[in-house]
Amino acid sequence: MTLIMMRQMQDNQAGIIRTVKASGEMGRRIRDMGLVPGAEIKIRGRAPLYDPVALRVMGFTLTLRNDEADFIEVEVQ
């Protein structure tokens, strides 16, 4: 198992969120979207310029900017 930041994940790669390193308003916003430690995610795709990233979490798809994805550490296989 390897720990990487969400921005480094490839399309169709899955993993489990281990930590959210953001604090304050950004940390609360990320957690409110369901991106919490233990949540399983899968990268669905990226915009043409690689920002934002689309991912599946808890049965829904959401998009996240790369500057937000830099605060999320994911365990991948």
C-alpha cells in the first residue's frame, strides 16, 4: 500500500482517504463533501487542463480543484 496525495492519482485509480490535512474553512468544506478518512474514492476523470478532477465517493460524483486535492492523502494499491 502506498500513500499519495489525491492530485497524483491516475484516472480510474481507487483508494481510501487516510488524512485530510486542510484546516479551517477549507478543511470543513472538504469534509462536508464526504471526503473523510476511511472513505473509498475512485478517480473518474480530469478536465482537459487537468483541473478539476472528477471522483466518486459514497455513491455520487463530485469535482475537486487540484489545490484542494493537495490536502487529501490517499492509500492506493
